[in-house]
Amino acid sequence: MTDTLWNDIVYTEVMQSDGFVVDYAICTTYSLDMPTLLSVPFMLGTMVDLTEDTMRSPHFILETINRSADKFAVFCNAGCIAVPPANSKLYSLLERSVVQVTLPANGHGYINFHPKLWVIKETNPETGEKQIKLVVLSRNLTCSHDLDVVCEMVGKIETEPATEKAQEKHAPLADFLTWLIAEVDGPTMEKKIKAICEDIRYIERFNLENSPFEDYNFFPMGISQHDGTTECLEQNILKHAAEMLIISPFVDHNILQKMVSCTPNAKKTLITRHSSIKPEMMQMFNHGVYAPKEVLTDKVEKDVIVDLHEKVYFIRSQEGNQSYNRLYLGSTNATTNGFGRNVEFLLQLQFSPYKTSYDKFRSELINDSDECMFEEVVAIPEDDITKEDVPNEMVLRTAIAAIQKAEVNLCESLYSITIHCCQSQLPKQSLSLYPLGCEGIESNLADGMVFTDLELAMLTEFYVIQTGDLRRVIKIPTERMPTEERDKAIFRSIINTKTKFINYLSFMLTDDIEQYIVETQLLEKENDSDKASSLEQIICTSLYEDMVRKSYTNPDRIAAIRQLLDKAEENVRPENFKEMYDTFEKVLKQIKRL
């Protein structure tokens, strides 16, 4: 069982279902990096089984983004998007899919949006069967080598509403998605999330077949009607708790003390990061405190430095004469902020009788084998004490809360962007800001600051904000953004030759990716203009044949060519191609009338 939980997370393996296509996907994450965001369309099964070089092709990525338009939403914590190592105009094409969740300050700090969850609606095009895939995990939407946990569940959407009992069980999941809707700023995304909430009412049960579990429950935290401390921690995790194994990268004394106080003589184990261990914790856990080994060997026998990131709570509870083994996994750290302040999500899984025990579960994680990832901590080196960049984080969060909007204005053929802030709420510390991809024009953050002389393709809702050594990407809601024209300008900056136009069109129409790669490589290698023109004619003929075939198998692809012609500049279209397509459209219309 733990083999499944501890496997490296390969998103494409988790997100795709054989025989199904994605209708819409909702992702929640604390942190986000832009290259991983760019890979979401690939994760959702838009394109599969391709080489890394092919996936890096700009025209390939353009079409992948086009096919996934309005098919997913990513919610992340404000101020937790990493600055990409290399800039790309393609990031701006994903603005509509990103929702930055800015939660208010509470007491001595800000509340974090911290859940890690995918809710994916899928349809089988052959049978019409519909389902919701739920993926609960501890991994953020980032590239990471750290140890994480993931669990996948599928619920069939029936034609009739589920029983009242099933709807009550799934209500916390629907409540969580409903809470997300309040953060959305677009009608399309709102409509699709509401539709998934309605679909959940038609799910009788999420599938637990071929697993050691017999039941499940959902625990959102930090939202209306769902308090993590009372509902999840006190009334479930700690109620009747005996033996327990706690896995959490971040811990605090308050929560750990509550946990070890339950049935004090029962065995209790803690697995956490070296940097999180304090001297008093060594005495609290009577079955040991463990941390990841400093260097682990991955699947290709390569030593990599990893750390702990999963959050798992194994609890054996004794309820009268009955004993139950339950597993809680998801985003919540064993901290006061985790259970009492942040927005989080945990999945509870109840083991079937005799499927496991505390000792068995522990022995799968902690043993004498070479594959064991953990080692017992017997002493705490003084240099293990680390300090977080809390002051700069607070300055950044304060600044984000003070930024109200951006406003785009056309100045002859160029554009300007004005940033509006609540000046009285801006921190006293100095911060700089500039549009993502526009290094060199950064200015001090202030109400009314203006970026001028921007080309259309440079317009974006993503900005790099910096205070001290801390740099992050944020999203600023923007008025008068010419989104359609901007997207077309980005397209034209990438598809700027006839060869690239043909490559792009070939990819739109192909059913054979390998053949597509061969043809495009041939075209790109021809430097002689006569040869290139001849080969171009051959490929155009092949494209015509592909168009005829697609008109029967996938007419939507043919309709998309019209959009391609509208976006591309005239000088990059192959000679007479537009006329050929116009004729092709007329013939298709005549055939449909027959």
C-alpha cells in the first residue's frame, strides 16, 4: 500500500484516464512555477507520448495551449508563484486559467491558501460515460524532488441524483469548490465549477476497489462551516486515538502535544524534516523521531538530495470493542496554522478490517532495508536551526493586498500600463515591480506608477515583484486588456515564417506525431529556396489530404484552421493556401446539404 503512496508523482500518469477526455479540471496549490503551469495541458492528456524536444517546440506548445483553452483553472496562494528562469510570451496565454487567492491578515500573520487538490471532470467519447476524478496530494504545482503523497479516486456521474447519504458524504467537497467560486473573476470559470458541484450530487460513491480501504471522508479546512481544529483534528483524528504515526515536514509543539496526549502509553512515531525537530520532541514520541536520509537513490540509481513534503497521519482508534485504522493525507501540516488558520484539504481513508496495523504500516516505512528512506534522529546539531525569510514575506503579502488593479491604455501604436494601489496600505519598505518578461523597466511600487512604450505582445497580467532578495510573480487584475489582440500578437511573434506556419498546421491535422516530426524536420533542414519551395508544395498537398480526412473524423479541427488563418500574417501563409481553404469550406458546406 505504501508503495503506491510513496511513488514519485508523475502528473501525466495520475491525471489521464484511459478512454476518457478531460472536460474541465480544477487544481488548487499553494505554490506554482510557470514551466509546470505550462505543462498542465500535457498533463491533462491533450498530448502524450512525445519526446522532450518536441514538447519544447513553440508551435507545438501554442497548439497545446489552444486545445486546452478554458479547460482548466489553477488556484494558488498570492505571492507564491516563482519567477521563471527563462521568460516566454507563452506564459501570458495562460492568464485566464490562473486565480491568485489573496486571503486577509489574521492576528500576527496572513492566512495561507494551502490545499493541493485536482478535481477533473472526464467523458468517454465512445460510451458517453462521465466521471469525476479526484486527486488529493501533498505536491504543489511545481517541479520538486521532495517526498510527496498522492491518492486518486474516481466517481461515476449517474443519470439520477445520489442518495441523501451519499450527497451528505460528498457535501464537504462541493462546499470547498463552492468556496473557490467566490475567488473567480470570470463567468466561464464560475459556470464550469458550478456545473462540477452539481455533478457531485450525482455521484453515489468514489471507487475504492482494488485498494485496502473501505470508506472515505473529505475534510476541507479554513472555509465557512468547516473548522479544521474542531471538525477534523478534535472530532476525528484525536477522537479515541491510540497508536499514531505522524508524517509532516512542519510541526509545532501545540499540535504535537495534543496528539501525544491521546492514550499516552500507546506507540507514537514522528517523521519530519531535520530542520523542524526541537529537543522537546525527542521526549514526546515514545516510538522514535525520524527524518529523511540526507541522500537518496532514485529509480535510475542516481543520488539526489530530497526532503520531506508529504503530510500523512496514520491513526489507530479504539472505539469501545472496535478498532479502526485510518489514514489522513493531503496538504495539512501538523501545525496550529495548518489546522486552525489556513485553507487546507485532507482526505480520510479507512482501512478494511485486517488490512493493516500500526506496526505493519510503520515497518513498511521504517526498516533495515537499503530502500528505507528514513533514519532515526538521536541528536539535533546546532547548525540545523534555520531561519525563514519571514519579514520579507510579510512585506510582500502586505504589498499584494494593497495592489488594486492595472489599467492598459493605447498611446498611438504602443501601450502603457498604470498600476493602482491603496497608497496608505503599502508597506514602508521599498519594493520594485515590472511586467513579466520586461526586465530593465522595473520601478518602485507606488500608486499611479506607469510602464510606457510597451508593444502589444508585452502586455500581461503577470508581474515580478521584489523586496530585498525575495522575488515572486503575482497576477494583477487588469482593465482594458486587449486580450484577443495581444494573443494574436504573441502568435505572430512565434509563427513568423511559412515553414513555421506549415509546421503548425501539420500538427493541427496530424494523427501520426512521428510522421509530423519527420516532415517538419525535412522542411526545416532545406536551406535552398528552390528545394524548400518544392518540398513546401509536396507538404501542402499532404495537408490537403489530411484536411479531407479530418473533415470526416474531426470537423472541429477544420474549423480551427479558419482561426489560424485569421491570426497569421498574410506573408507567412503558403501561396494560394487561403484560396484553397475557402474552396474547401464551400465544398464541405455543399456536401453537408446533400
